[in-house]
Amino acid sequence: MRVAMLHNRYRTGQPSGENTVVAQTVDSLGNSGHEIDLYARNSDDIAGMSRKDRALLPFRSVWSFSAERDLTLLLQERRPDVVHIHNTFPLFSASVLRAAYRLDLPVVATLHNFRLMCANAVLQRDGRPCESCVGKLPWAGVRHSCYRGSRVQTLPLASSIGVHGKLRTWQKYVTRFVVPSEFVRARYVAGGFDPDQIVVKPHAVPHSGAVREGSGDAVVFLGRLEEDKGFADLLRAWDSSLGRLVVVGDGSLRGEAEARAASDPSIQVMGQLPWAEGMEVLRSARVAVVPARSYETFGLVVVEAFAHGVPVVASRLGALAELVDDGETGALTEPGDPEGLRKAIGLVGDPVTSVAFGERARQVYLDRFTPERDLEATERIYTDAIARHADGGRTRRERRADRDA
């Protein structure tokens, strides 16, 4: 199968799970004999643009004729069986969908975030979940300056969401939407998307096969050291009676963490580490902690912990609540509750409990999140999209209506 893959890469200095997922998908498909044409642009290139081009960028993010033209030429030359769209912001725009549509090609679009409904793409305001714009014109986002704290920068994004929402651009041109969790699917359905058009496919996590031995020796936090990730709640919850806390990552709260570590030897702040080194730290964990205060569309660190046979304490929020089976593979706590978090860490961190939960977590990984299972699911989605497109792209609901008429 020939696949045209399109992705606007995020800036180098901005850690991106999306960049990682796209790279893994391209490698997995290519190693399995599929022909992949990757059409990528890099947000790093914005810094080198002329002042005029940077000024026009917010408007081109609504509709870029140059991106549509470039993709049309590529698709005409390569004639893929399916086009797979990932991130289109800010250098592509929804215009690339029409390029595939005009050439009568099926389109699969992975929705990694909530950018089609929310100006900041994460359904979050002031470090807390926010759904003010779900199913509505997103003017609340402009009022609250949701993109980079600027009404001026938020306005073109909100306009794009409003225009394409009213025209149903994405629903018209996309054959099949892919989301990483039931939670994301539910939010898009609440926003007016057809549930029959959306399929859930969790992200895969590659793993070398090395798993934790015994019960581990530390509580590990791996992620951005920010308020919305619940890191401040973890610091408030922590006391040395819980054992040893190892912190991997960087962010605005790193200074606070290092100051706390200076007076509490049970806390070790390692900073940002290469992925492989971070996984080694995770493999030694008694429990991994993901105390988010804002929605997670998936939760790669949860699955990375499961892959190593490590249980997880996570917030009962967003996709985290469907990844962690409370009392089986870890524990769920209410976001923003340091006392509940402390108790959960103590429960799951018990050596006997940690081993039992970790074994179940490892099995969940093998059953659901391996690259092999992800490849099979991706191939099924492509095959379904091709068949669906050949049938006119109609939803099951529309076909039922035709039969019943």
C-alpha cells in the first residue's frame, strides 16, 4: 500500500508526542513493506521567514493556497492509496484536505488534540479543563486570550475554527478520523462530529523487552514540571515516609523542585533526560505518578510505565481514567487533591501491591499497546477508509437511512 503522510512538525525546543507518534508510524509501515511518502513541514522554519510572511501566517493557517498546490502536485505524481493527515497547524491548514478530495483520494486524519474546537488545542484555561467552546463558536477563546495569552493571536485561530466548523470542512473532506482514546472521541462527538466517522486507536509504545525486576525502589515523575501536570500537587503531597521521589523533566517549577530537594534528601531532580535514559529510570520505579490537572488525550508515560511492568497513580481525568484500572494496574485520584495523592502513592507503593499491579500492567501493555498491534490497527483503518471512500464516503447512519427509505 502506498501512503502519503502529512505532518507539520512542532518546534525542536517543544517536546512533542505527536512528532514521536508520526515518526514511529512511518517507520513501522515502512518496515512492513508499505511505501510511505512523508510530506512534512517544520515550525522551526518560521524563524527564518521574512517579516511579511510571518505577518501573513495567521491568515494562511486558516487556508493556505500554496500548501494545497504543493500537496496536489505531490499526490498527482505519487498517486497514493490513502492520504494520512496529522498536524496541519500552522504551515499547512485545512486546504490540504481539498487537494486530496479533488484527486478523489481517501483521507485519514489523526486528531492528536482538540485544535478543531479549541484555540489552544488542549481544552484548558488557567491550568484547568475548559469546554467553553465545545460545540460552539470559539469566541470565548478570544475573550480569554487562550492562544499564547494574546487576543490578537487567538483571533485568526478562532476564526478558522468557526469558519471550518460552519462549513464542516473536516467532516466533508475526511474519510475516517482516528483518535487515541474514547475520551477524545466523546469530546469531538459533543462538538458535533459524527461518531460513525471516528475510530479509536491508542498510540503504541516501543519496548526493548526489559522489564522491572522486583518491586522497584522509587516513586517516579516523568514529564513537564508544570502546574497543569499536577507537579505542584505532587510536591505538596510528598513526604519522605513514601520513600524516594525521582523527578525527570523540566519546566517552570524546576526551581521550586530543586529548592525542595536541597532540604529533603528523599527528592532527586534529574532534569530533562534522553528518552532511553528516562525509560531506564522508569524501569526502576516502584510506582509512576501522573497527577495531571488538565485533560490528557492519551498518556504515553502511563503506557511506557506499563511496558516496563510498573503500576501508575494517575488523576481520574481525561484519557488517564481509561488507561489506569483503579485497583488493578494502579490507582486513580481526584485532580488537585494532594492528600488523596499521598494515600494512593502509599497504597500502590507497597512492595507486594506494586509487584502484583505491575504484572497486570505489563499484560495490559502486551494486549493493547505494542507496535505490532498498532500496525495491525493502522492497516485495518486504511483498508476501511479505502472501502468507505469507494462507497461514497457515507457513514453507516447514512447507508441505513438509504436502506430504510
